[in-house]
Amino acid sequence: MDLRRLELLMQVSAFGSFSKAATVLGIAQPALGRQIQKLEEECGLRLLYRHGRGISLTPEGLALIERASPLVRQLAAIPADLQSERDSPHGLVTVGLTPTVCNLIGMRLIAGLRETHPNLQVNVVSGYSGYVHEWLIDGRLDMAILHDARRSSTVAVDPLAAAELFLVTPAAATNFAIPDETTLAGVAQIPLVLPTRNHGLRRTLEYAAGKEGVTLDVQYEVDTLELLKEMVVAGLGCTVLAKPAVLGELAAATLHARALARPQLHTRLVLATAVHRPVTHGIRIVELAIKALFTKLIEQHDQYGLSLPQ
């Protein structure tokens, strides 16, 4: 059914006259009559009848307008709605963050977007990289920040930063010797508390250890960042993390952190999106906000241990 013809029928009905409607719409009256006739042919029904005072809707014409009017109004409002969405995006955007990244940007992201785009609702979900990756593939997330994820047929990635890795040790005395040099060979000599192999950071460590010809002494596998750090504070082992993961503990002097050397290791942080998921204006706004945050954090390298992606 032709939308334009429906609109013309509504106008003719509102004015009660072909001549008045034609004058207001700037259409020749015969042309207007032909459009209404084509609509009647399309419906197979008579929609108007003429009388001495002008025209009136038939019962069928009235029923058509009653059903079509809401649709016509909704369609007519689409351009204005799109303009409004562009100027003031709204809706829900769900972002998956690893615990380290959530500690670093979670509050900043939400607070910043609340100030600049108050109609946009941002939902942050936190989990280790492997789990967040699964949630992204399953369609539960609009985007995610992952560790060392690669582009695939289902996921597109955009590098954000390289996060330097640190050997994190208890501040209190331990019953094992902590090496003076933070080489991988030295790290392999101490008990470790690490995330499972679902986590990109663990895979990075294992790959580097294999290249160095050493085997890591993993005593505990823990996929909860807070528990992992508590275990290190308690002296059950050491761990390897990016600096943002332990900023609070470093400030409280409950943990120490030294950058790994020979080789120096980094985990690559990437912004990941599902290839087949539509990108709304709201999603684009959140992506730009995340990139802007990382640009600022990279400028404070000494504090956060972040650098430009390699």
C-alpha cells in the first residue's frame, strides 16, 4: 500500500474537500483525485463519497484511516527520531570488561558518559578475558575489552594499549625466596597464583615461558581477581599482573610490584565487537569514550604502565 496515497486520503478527509486539500498541498485537483482513485483500486473498496457539502469517508474509508493513522504518524516521525538519536543518543549499551580494566576505567567511563550523554544507559559486566569473549560471541555484550584477543571471522578487534606486566609479591615476609631479578627464569622458581588458561594474560605468560625454556610453578589457579590478590597478600605465592590491577594494594603497601625484564612482557588490550552485531550510534559513542580514556591513561605511563599498542 502506497504511504503517500494514505497521507493524501487523510488530508482530503481532514479538509472535507478535494479543492481545499489540493490548494493546501500544492497539487492539481485532478492529480489528487487520481491518487485517491488508485488507492481505492488498490484496496478494492470505495473510500470516499461526494455530497453537496464536499466529501465524506465511507465506513471502509474511516476504518482504513483509523488503522493507518498510527502507522503513518510513526513513519513520519522516523527522521525526527533519528535526528534526536544522533543529537542525544539513548538506549542500553552493554560493555564487558576484565577485572583489571574495570578497576581502571569502569567508574570513569560511566561517570563521563552520564555527564556527556545522560540519556544513554551503560551496563558494565566484568569477568576474565575468556569468559567475556564468550559473552561477546553469545550476543550478551555490545563490545568488550579483552587481553591479547585476535581478529576472527566472528570478532573484530581494535588495539587500545599495551599493558606492561609486573611480578607482584607480598609485602610481608614469605617462606620462599623472591628473586632479585625479575626474569622469567627467576619467576619460574617461585610459587605462583595465576588465572586459568581461559585468561589471555595466562596464555601470554605460558607462551613466553615456553620460548625461554622454563616451566612456571603454578600452585593455585584462581579466576577471581580479588581472591587472587588476597592469596598473594597472605603469602601463598606471587602473581603476574598489569599494574592497574593492583593500584590500591600498592598504595596500601600490602603488595609490591616490579616490572618483568628479560624478556619485558606486555598484554595487549583490544576493543572487541561482534562482526555481525549492528553498530548503533550509542555503541559508537561508547567506543569513542573508551578510546579517549585510554589515550589519557597512556599519557600517564609511569602511573599505569600503559603504552601505545604494539
